[in-house]
Amino acid sequence: MANQLGKRLQCKECGIEVLCTKAGEGSIQCCGAVMELKKPVALPTAD
């Protein structure tokens, strides 16, 4: 899986979170496992 610029990844084991600052091939690993993309948080609307 290619790393995408600006995406946040989180480790399910220790909870650390990283921000991808340079896109490229490969995968980011922590605690011996591939980190997963963090889901975006929906912002409240200003209605």
C-alpha cells in the first residue's frame, strides 16, 4: 500500500498516531504490524 501525503495512521497495539509527511511506496509499521488509516472525524455543521 502506498503512503499518501497528509493521511494519519494509528497503531492498534500501542495507540501511537503518525502523520504522513512524504508520500511513497511501502507501509509504515509499529509493534510488528502495519499501521491502519485513521478514520476522519466529521466536523459539526455551522447551520
